[in-house]
Amino acid sequence: MENLEMLTGTFPVAPDQLAHDLAVAKLIKSGTVPASASGYTYYGAYIKYLREFETVIANRIPEESENVSG
């Protein structure tokens, strides 16, 4: 881990990987999809969460860039 990462408590992660990880975590934690559901149901819920997180991340990236450079 680099010194800056240790000081700021941040670590580099690609936005698409972050969105994926958060969507999977929310899907597991939410329990909205029953265990007996089909793969299509799980995939549909995953895509819904993924799109939500992609939007949040895309909206945050410009803000974070301004905070770092400014």
C-alpha cells in the first residue's frame, strides 16, 4: 500500500468493479430475491442495483476529482 493510500484511507479501484461489488453485496444483503428464484430473477435484480451504483459513482467521480485537485 502506498503512503498516500495509508494516510487517506483510500485505495484505487475501477469504477465498474466497485459498482459490481456493491451490487452483488446489496443483492445478497437485501434478501429481496428468494432462494428459489430463477437465475433470470437474480440477474434482473443485479442489473437494477448495478445501474443504480453506476449512476451514483459516475456522479461522485467529478466531485472527488475536484476535491483532490482543488
